[in-house]
Amino acid sequence: MNDQDQRPVYMDHAATTFMKPEVLAAMAPYFSRHFGNPSSLYRFARESRKGVEEARAQVAAALGAEPEEVYFCAGGSEADNWAIKGVAAAAKKKGDHIVTSAIEHHAVLHPCEALEKQGFSVTYLPVDRYGRVDPGDVEDAITERTILVSVMTANNEIGTIQPVAAIGRVAHDHGVLFHTDAVQAVGAVPIDVDDMGIDLLSLSGHKFYGPKGTGALYIRRGTRIENLVHGGGQERGRRAGTENVPGIVGLGRAIELATADIEGHNRRIAAMRDRLIREVLSEVPDTRLNGHPTERLSNNANFSFRYVEGESILLLLDAHGICASTGSACSSASLEPSHVLLATGLPHEEAHGSLRLTLGDANTEDDVDYVLSVLPEVIGRLRQISPLTPAGGRVQEAD
């Protein structure tokens, strides 16, 4: 079989996922038949409002929350911005200090940087070589001026799962609110906001087979937070703008499907991931697995290949029909190495040679076979022409 005959192998599910047919079917009536504005009072609009409230209940059930604690917005980035800027605005008389980690998504880091320009102080916690935050470091960083701790549930690049419940306990022991960016975790990590001590949680529909441009922020009842988007009185006066009814309905159905059997889903996906990791490390010398070896997302395999550039790996894989990433999708066009990999202590030159493969529901063992047949050859070719490869160094020979 020629490479051109190989169907595309999509292994970039951390960037985005396809929309499941069941989700599209749930959304369809709200594009046409039930197109009423859910904020209107007449009967025609009530069908739209019913769809929104059903989705709210679906999201709440997936998080162990109450429906009135769920607020819809346009995606994970908006939810992160709302959580961080909203708490900062509401609590500025109490304090001006935020604790976060060095490996957060830019949707958390950039709002924190914006607040620093307004006079707030931010502590960016280090991580260990696996990308994990030490809850003890969180406790040491908290001061009497701390108003928020924000640590992601699972990292989007290296897949490391954080000790969220322990961090939540530390924050609450000091009377500090705890926010977690769970964009990568929903559908892969069981979440209960009460058990995990979470006060605010961000999620995004397109990461778990829902529509793009949809998201939600969980806000624990009683949490003081200012609005981010001002205008009308939608979302019980918390988030202005006419509701994206089809998108919200789709998000609700998607999260219901994604959380129906997390254990079974993880078991199937992790088996392919583990085989991928095992054979790449075995077949390709001078290769490192990034992230925690066991406390990681079931679909994530992130490697660093010495002597090669990640962008070149992507281009050659794409020529073979394989879709992957060198890091987070939002920064994959950047020539700068991943801030996440650098934070784990990876040398600058090795961070440049990273590859993220993230599996999804449609991937099969045949896909893994194909990637394993192509990737060693791709790395071997690149190392043969790389000026970084040492003379006589151990490299994978191309066929």
C-alpha cells in the first residue's frame, strides 16, 4: 500500500475532537425548528430554554454539581479568563495575590500576566521532572493576601494529572478559592467538585467530541466573582449575550456521552497508548517520554527525540497522513520550545524535538501499527541530515 492510499491517522485529540453523530443529532432541531431566543417569554421560545436547561443539568451531573452552579460561555479560554479576572475583581479589597503553576495553559497564564500589570502579584509554582505540582509548594506560596489558587487538572501537552484534591484541601485550609482548568480532563478523569474541593472549573466542548465555540464555568454557590462579559441579563445575569442554543445542547449531550463510562474508555485508549509508548521507546534510541509515567491522561504520549526539530517531524508525518502536534495546538506554529517542557527541566534543544500523539475514540490498533511503522523511519531520516547528530552517535537507521 502506498502512503497516499493510507487513510489519515488523526492523533491530535488534545487539540480538538470530531463531533459525535449523537451530538450533531441533538443539536439539529435547534438550528431550525427550535430557533427561538431562550430569553423570550412566549411558548415558542420555551423549547429553546428547555434545551439549554437540560444541557445545564447534564453538565452539572458530570461534575457532581448543581445546575444553578453551571454557566455557559464560548469556550475554555473564556471560562479561564472569567474565573481568574472575575475573582480578582471581586476580591481586590481582600487581597491581590494569585498562586498558579508554570505549566498552565496560556488561557490561565496570560490573564495572570494581565493582572500583574494592574498591580496583582502572581506566584508561578515550579513542577517536578514529570510536570507535577507539589501541594506543599502550594501551601508555602499562600499568604494572607492570596485570593485564588489555579492549577489545571491535567496538562494539555504532557498529559500529567495533578493532585487536584490535595491542592483543593490546601487552598480551603487557608480560606482561599481554588480554580482548576479541566479542559483536557473532562471525559478522561472522574470529577466531583465537592470531593476535590473545587470552587471554579473550566471546560470546553470541543475537547470531548462536542461543538467548537462552547464551554462552561462551574462556580460554587456563594463564590464572589465579577462578570467578564457585560450586556444583557443572560445566564442569570452572569454572562451577557444571546445563548448559543445549538452549541449548548451539543455540549450537554457530549459531556453526557463522555462521562458515561470513563473507566471503560480509559482502559481501551490506554492500552493503545501504552503500546505506542513502549514500542517507540524501544525502537527509537535517544528518546524520552515526557510527563508522568502513570499519572497521565489515558490518551497522551509525548516524546522528545534528540537531534531533531519537532516541526520537521510534523511535516514528514503529515506527508504520511499522520496528524500530530509538537505541543499545545494554540502555540504549535511558534518556533519557541514548549514552556511546559522547559518547566520540567528538559534542555532547550531537546524541548525543540517534541512530539505529542493523543489518541481518541476512533483510533484503532491499525492506526497504532501504522504510526509505529512510520515514526522510526521519520526520526532516522531527520537524524541523518541533522547537524546536531554526533558523529558516530546512536541513531535509528532509515530503511
